[in-house]
Amino acid sequence: MTWWVYALLSAGFAAMTAILAKVGVEGVPSTLATAIRTVVILVFAWSIALARGEHHVLPGMSRKTLLFLALSGVATGLSWLAYFRALQLGPASRVAPIDKLSLPLTVLLAFLLLHEQMTWRLGVGVCLMVAGALLTLR
């Protein structure tokens, strides 16, 4: 499969996540809900990695790679904690679009830090994403 098929699958699963999480956080502390979700993901991801034999790569990984993956994990955890709390306090139909402001922020950071190309089409698309997310606020 190509990268865009995986990206579409990611979007579909992310949409399901918002709805399932909104129902799941009712009457449960959002931090506990995040912890339960994290354990499920931990078991699921390690099961796949072990089944595919990918764990053999671990000893050869550089410290830089491990550091950046760890930092990414911390950022993911903070994002999930904030997301579950937002879902607990607000409607999923408003929380999810605001959460998706991560898309234009990612494009901006990729341009600034990774020196990825910024075209006028990409810029217009990012502006439309931001406008769409902001329109959901009212």
C-alpha cells in the first residue's frame, strides 16, 4: 500500500477514536481513560512488532533515534491527555476539528524545522484548514 492509503486509514481510525473516546470518557477521569487507552495501544503495538520480528532492530538503534522517539512519545501522551479532557468537557464535533489544527501546525513546523517545501497550494490548503476549524467554534 502507498503512503496515502495509510494516511486515509489513519484519518478514518482517528474519526472513530473521537466518537469511541467521547462515549468512553463519560463518568471516568480523563487521565484514567488515557491510561487505559495507552495500555491497549502498548499491548497492540508490541504484539505487532514482536510478531513481525521488528524487535531485533532495538540493539542497533542510535541514542538520537531513541531520544526523538521518546520525546515524540511524551508529546503524544500530552496530546492524548489534553484531547480526552477536551472530549470530556466539549462536544466531539467541536473538539475534533480544533484538535486537527495539528495538521497546519505540522506543515508549518515541517517547513521551519525540516525545510520541507511550502507551495502556494499547500499554503492555501493550510489556511482553509485553519478557517474550517475556526468556523466550528461558533
